Amino acid sequence: MPTSATRPARPRTKPPDVRRQELMNAAQRIFLRRGIAATSVDQIVAAADVAKGTFYLHFDSKEALLQALQGRFVADLDGALRAALAGGRAGDWRGRLRAWIRAGVDGYLDQAALHHLVFHAFRPEAPPKRHENPSIRELAAFLAAGTRAGAWSVETPRLTASMMFHALHGLLDEVGGGPKRTDRGQLAQALAAFFERALGL
């Protein structure tokens, strides 16, 4: 059994990015368990094992932390969608599109409670800033590349990508919080059939 002389010393400081993620992880766990309104900054810093001053080095308020959780959710989902488009055989346009759909289904439903928390339960006082959606941009580039390759014919890749993304998001937002277990395969097949008809396949 290690003694105080041999036990590794607990690091006094951590890189800022690590500490920020630990605060976000602690807050996410408590928000999902207790709700946003019932969670205090004191509870978050206690769960993250940091001083209260450390919280305010990274976030101006609990609302700022929630916005960071929103950003992390979007970045994680976008990473999964981007990887799906990049995977598979280069000429298998339909297969890569179906992989994108399945990544979206899994990405939303795996984190349905978190998605509801940060996008529906949380209402910031200031209106959110509008930013270009990277997932739509990347899907539009994929659709345009598929058109050039003769896989389908899309006259307006950006608009088509936007409609496809919001169709996927809207459907999963509707079914994600339902009481019944969702058949992900069935959802992915329905979306694939809908999208492929929209692409003229």
C-alpha cells in the first residue's frame, strides 16, 4: 500500500482546457439529474472539485456554461457527421449518404436528454447569435460533389442540404423524447428513402 511518501502527489493545477471540460462535465451530470433551475454554481464547483473562483475564470455565469454545452453538442455531432461523409468507398455516394443519416440518428438519440436540456429547457435572455451550420455546409459540399460525379442531380446543394438536415433534426427532435423505444434502423431507412427521392434516386 503506498505511503504518503510514495503516493503520487495530486496535481495542483490542470491545463485550462482540461479544467473547463471538467466543469462542463460536472454541470452536465447535475443538470440532467436535477434540472437547470435547481442547480447552483456552488453545486457545480463542488462536483468538479474546484474553487468557485475557478468557475468564473472559465464562465461568466451558469448560462454561459450552458451555452458552452450547446456548442460542445453541436461540435460532437458535426464531427460524427463529417466522419460519416468521409468514410466508405469514394464512389459509393448512396452508402456515404446513408452513413451520414445513421450518424445523425445515433448522434441525436444517444444524447436525446442532453439535446432537450441545452436546446429546449434552456432559454437565454439574449437571442442566440446566428452562425453558419457546419454540418449543412459540409453536406452541401458532398451533394455538389455527388452532382459533379453523376451520382444525382442537385441544382441547389445549399438549400437541399439545409432541408435535409432540418428534416433529420426535426424528426429526431420529435421522437427523441417519446416514451417508447425508438427503432433507429427504421428511422434511418425512412429518412434514406425520403432523401433519395429528393435527390432523384
